[in-house]
Amino acid sequence: MNILLANHVLLLSCVLAAVGWLVSFAGLCVAATAALTHAISWWTTVYELALVILVCTVTWVNALQPYRPVILAMIAISVPYATDEIARYITTGEPPLSAASAGYIVLLVAQFSWLFLFGVQHESLAFQTLHTPPYSYQSNATMAFAADSIDLPKPYPTPYRTDASTDHTVFVSPHAEYNIPVMALHTYEANPEDPNELKFTKGETLYVHEQKGNWWQARKADGSTAGIIPANYVTPILQ
């Protein structure tokens, strides 16, 4: 499923940003006929448009992870420009410039939501506290998935491998909750000799029990199958 459609908050922020830009652009165009605008306003408008297009595009094509630093840097540059535009026009008393200021305010709301959506790491304690309900381990009913005997195929990229010095067994409760959505970056053919591995295809959405170690316990989106997956074959989906 597309990240932009699956995440209602992200979808709403993109819609707000697009509406805010259109309102600010329309206000500046009307004001320009009366020579009420400043030249810097058009540079700011073009920059804001580039930022909105970038965010909506990379989220639509599920390419958020590699572009996250660029987006955060562009937002950091955009916020002072948009704030300056608001301060410049909001007190003029001219309706077109007041409309442009309102559009920039809507843009800032969307951009601050992007700061929280893109700036908080999925593995952070704050993110886990906000997005993952509490769960507990049960020592009297556990199932183990052994990874030390796996003879892995060689798709690209190569899944994580373990050595004799690491713990090869992942213990999880049979009643574990799978609350962390991830998307497959590559197709993975599970080892037919190991029933614990989970097969999945590129672009498929899975749900992970816990992001710990190189192999994660995951479940299909329809809840039909669960097993272990290589962590470097998937990427977290922002919620």
C-alpha cells in the first residue's frame, strides 16, 4: 500500500501544504497587479512549491528514507522565509496580502507536522511509546526461531548473517502483537528448509513485533502467516 494513502496524517499535511501554497500564490498574484508585493516573495513562493512537490513525490513513490535529510534541511530553510512573509504582509490591511499571509500560515502548519513526522526516528523511545502499545513476554509459553542453521539464498542485498559469538535465537510470545508496519524493499524467497522464515515480495506491507537484532519477527498484513525476516530487506512506514 502507498505510504501517502496509508498514513492519514501525512496525506492531510500534504493537502494542507498544497492548499496553503495555492492561497498564498493567488494572493500575491492579485497584489502584484497593484504593485504591493516584494521581489523576495516570488523567490519564497517558488521555493515553497519545490518543497511541497518534493515531499509529496517522495512519499508517493515510497522513497522517504533516502530523502529525509534533504527534506528536513529544506524545511529548516523554509520556515524563516515563510515567517518573514507573514510578518511582512499580515498587518498591511490589504485583502490580497492578508490572504497570502493566511496561506503561508497554513504552509507553516504543514511544515511543522513534517518536522515531527520525518524528524523522529522510528527506533527512538519516544516513537515507540507513542505508536506501540505495551506488551509482555510470557516465560511459560514461548516459541524459538533458530537462525544459526539457515542456509540462505543470495538475493540482493545479502541478508544479515550471524556468527558463533552472537545469540542466534529470538524468543517471542505466541500472543505477541505486531504493531510496527514495514514495507519490503526487495523480494525475499524464504529458505524452504527453514519453516520459520517468512517469504514476501517487494512493496508488500508487513507488521513487525519488535525492531531488535538483524532478524525481526513479522506477520503478513492479512494475519495469515508469521515468521522471521531479514531487517535489511524492509523499511519502517511512518505513522
